[in-house]
Amino acid sequence: VAACFLCMLISGGIGWFAFPVFIPPLKEEFGWTDLELGVAVGIWAAVGALFSPVAGRLVDRFGSRWIMLVGAAGGGLVTLACGEVRTLGQLYGVIVFAAIFTAAGTYVAVTSTISRWFVRRRGLAMSIGMAGMGLGGFLIPNLSSFLIQTVGWRGAYRVFGIMIWVILLPVTARWIHGRPSDIGLEPDGDEDPSLEDGQARSIDAEEDGIGAREAFSIPRFWLLGFADVANAIPVVSLNIYLVRFAIQRGIADDVAALAYSSISAAAMVGMLAAGLAASRFSKRTMITLGYGLPALAVLFLFGLESVGALFCFALFSGFCAGSRSTLWPLIISDGFGSRAFSSILGFLIIFYNLGAVVGPPVAGWISDTTGSFY
């Protein structure tokens, strides 16, 4: 769980949360429009949507360890390449590979690993692992802002690329094991007196549930997908352009970056709270609130004039997003089982990424056309 936490912190933090902080210096140096940068996010989401089912299938077949190693190795390389971008076409090309390696090394593989390792306290284990994403979303944007000011945006990407290689490769190689049976244990880390029998029982426990094709015939699969499309269109757009919007409203760059990163700090609290509450309350009710309440948070952005309103939005929406991140794989595991968990999760991620494909380019077009994100 600690290794999964670290993978989500570094790879997820850099892969998902750093780019919005780089948008202002990219606009300043190259003069790219908000629409052009929104298209970059759309490409990232589209490639992620296409590759996530592949990643899920590979994890189910080969285990998460090797997939995460490839994700870390490739992720470090493409992050270094981000620092060498000179044209918009190069940015789009690098984004394609960044999406592939981020999808391979983070959400699908991490949630699959935790789901197979834990039964009794799966909610708590999942919340701790997912909290790495929340902490990464808080630390990485602030670190990005500091590095951009000290070594420039190109140097910042180089630092991040080296960080992925130096930290994640050895951690993944040493501590990630996709299934308990890989090292002769049962779920929850229980030791078995007979390795052979233990492996058999572990595999049985890991293979409960239905296959991906069967999941397609169940209404809850499509309802979860629809909810994620509706969630992603506004949420991804708000996150990507929050720094730009706050600066437009007269808020200082570093304060805007801090507010953006505080979304992830609040998300980390939401992840842990949801994990602790998952065994006591209805997961369905909690995830419904996690989807619905962020609509109220958006009200803080209307007439945004104060730093306080900006942070109220960030903390409220972040807490709800974090709770959903923990509850979503638990809902999938409860509803479909663990036999094809990674494949089903990979297909469901398509829906979220479809929303992310649509939202940022539309928001960027609105900004370019009206002169504001308002």
C-alpha cells in the first residue's frame, strides 16, 4: 500500500496535476491560445480512454508489477521530452505518450493491486493508496510553481523526469506484487502453511466475480459510465483552467497555484474519510453525494473577487472528488467482483476520459471567444 501510495503521489501527481501550472509560461513563450492548450488536454484524455482498457487487460493477464515498471520507465522519458518541446505539434506528440505511460502506471494498476490484496479492510487500504494522488496533487503543482520560477518550465520538467526514474523504478521493482499468490500469500497477507494450497485458495479468491463481457449487459455498468461523463466535462475543465481563471480575476499567480493544489489536499482528506466510512455507510449513497455536491461548489466561482471564495470552491469540490476516487473502485469491486476488475475499470475509465476530451477544448474556446472563463 505504501508503494502504491508513492506511485500515485509521483506518477499521478506529475501526470495529472502539473500541466495547469505550466499553461501560463507556455502561453507566454509560444503565444498558444487556450483552445490549443485545451486540445492538448483533450488528446491526453482521448489517448487515455483508448489505452485504459488495454492497460486493464494487460494487468489482468501479466500482473500490475510489470505494467507499472513500464509506466515508470516510459513516464520518466516523456516527462524529460516535455522539457524539449518547441512546437505545438511536438507538444501534442509528447502528450500522446504521456497519457499512455500515466495510464499504465497509476489508477488501473494501483486499484487492481489493492483490490486483489485486501478483502477485510479493502476500503481503508484503497483510501490510503488513493491518498497518494491527493498528496501528489497538492505537492506537485506547488513544486512546479517553485521550479518554474527558479529553473524555468523546461528545467522543471527535467527535474520531474529524473524524479520518476530515481524513485519509482526501484520502489516498483522491490515492493509491488500484483497478486498475493505471486509470493505465496492469501488476500490480506495471510500466510498459508502449504504454499501449493495457499496459491490455490489465493487464486480462487482473486478470481471471484464476472468477466468484462458480462459486465456490459448489467445496467449499473452503463449508469456508472454515464455519471462519469457528466462528472468529467465540468470537473476536468474547472481543474485545468482554475489557475488561469483566478489570474484573470486579479488573484496572484502563486496564490492561484496554491488554491489549485488545495483541491488535491482536500481530496486526500475525502479519500481517507470515504475509506473509513465505507464499511459503516452505504457506498451508493456516499458516491451519489460525491457526484452531486460539487455542483454547489461551483457557486463560489461566480463573481469571484476574493481569495476566500476561491479556496472555498477548491476545498469543497476537492473533498467530494477525493471521496469519489476511493468509492469508485470499491463500487466496481462490490458490483462486479475481482476476476476482471482491471478490464472493467479500464473500460469505465473511457467514459470519464470522454468527458475530459469534450470539456477543456470547449472551455478554452469559450475563453478565446469571450475573453474570460466566466
